[in-house]
Amino acid sequence: MPYALVLLLIAGGCSLFETRSAEPPDGAVTGVFMQPDRADVVLDNLVNAIENLNTQNYLRNLHPDLFEYNPSLPALESNPELWARWSRDEEQLYFNNLRAAAENTTGHQLRLSNISSESISVSEQQIVADYSLTLIHNRANVGVPTSITGRFVLVLESGEDGLWSIVRWSDVGAGQSFSWSDLRASFLVD
């Protein structure tokens, strides 16, 4: 029997040529991102990105060039220098650090209620909503809560491609309680 045939039979017996289930690449992200051809789809994508702590999908909700963040008043007053330079880059850094601090945990959730929408123009829309954010992370023991509530105002814009994204995010917070702005500041550093 030729050697090639023997090797083929041996290799076939050890399942060398069988297909296997695909493995996700390191740092794989999960979650659904729907094409934001309507402003309300951006909210759905935001909810999904939070639930899955998917940085890529989270950032896809934010306009790549025009994104502007306005923190809650207490957060602004406590650290005006931090917010003066806040951009999409800081959003990415905070979200990546949050994701790392929440590694191997589940139960992340963003609930939006009392949602109102107003057209500013044909290509701009303002959405106001109350938020209830639950993020299970490893910094609860240093005073960073896992559940926060507040209110935000989003201004969304439709680009030339007809897709919507957030150009301005203003956190109203909920009085003096810990807000989404405080969460951002807490996770800006690793």
C-alpha cells in the first residue's frame, strides 16, 4: 500500500479533515446593530450596545465628527476641565474601560421611558428620555453604583446617506444623584 494512502487513512481516522464549529475571534463582539434609517432605531441600537457592552456598536451610534457631550450640571461643576475636552475618543475610552470592568458579567441593561421626540428640521430630531441603566462591574466596592437613573436629551442628525446618528448628547441626570456623566468620569481611567 503506498505511503500516501496509509497517511490519508490515518489522518482520516483522527478527524483531521472534519469541519468544526467556528470560534469567535479574540475580543469578539456580540449584539445586533440595525441600520439606523430612522431616528428611533438609534435608540434600539444604543440599548443593544449597552446590553452586550459592544464598543463598536456603541460608537456607531455617535456621529464620527460632530459628536458633542454635555454632562449633568453636578458633574460639570465637579470637574469642568474633564468635560471641556470630552469627545468621541473619551466615549470610546470610557466604554472600553467599563467593558473591561464588567468582563464575565451579565445583566447589563438600558431601559428608556417617557420618550418624546421632536423634529428640529428634516434632518434633525431631538429625543428626550428617562434612563435606567444597570451595569454589573467590579468597581461597585469603590463607590461606583451598578444602577443609575436620569434623563438625557439627544439631538440626532440624518446624514447624506439617510442614516441617523447622535450629534449631541446632554445628560440631565436626576438631581444630585449619580448620573451617566458620573459613570463616564469614573470609567475614563482604567
